Amino acid sequence: MTERSDALDLESHVFTRGPRQIALSLKRSADRSWRRKAEPFRSAMSMLTFYQNRAGQNLSGAKKRLLEQAKDELRKLYGREPD
């Protein structure tokens, strides 16, 4: 699996952390990036989704849930919580 992107410089082992730590790390990377083409929230969410898609069926149920929780945390950090 890849943890590299042309748009974001990710911290090492970002996807091995808890949901909040993953979201905070992605937010930091997206907010700092000058190469991204979309707004920071979209770039961070895209990177998380990209990681999920690349891992595909190799992800355990627990890891899938953790990444979904990270998405929820990312939404909270950017004030994008559903009504």
C-alpha cells in the first residue's frame, strides 16, 4: 500500500494510529500543503479514501471501522458534521 501522494506530505505510519490521530495528521498535512489542488478538507478526505481503496480487501473489519471513525473525526475537525 502507498502512503505517498503528490499533493500531501504525510507523516510516517499515519494510518497505524487511532482515528483522532489519523484525522489530526491528515488535517495538518492538508493545511500545510501548497501542492494540493482542492480545499484542505477535500484533500485530506481524498487521501483517507485513497488509502482505504488501495488496501481494499486486505483491511480487517476492525481497520475498516477505524478508518471510518477517522473520517468522522476529520469531518468534526473541519466543522463538516452532518446535521
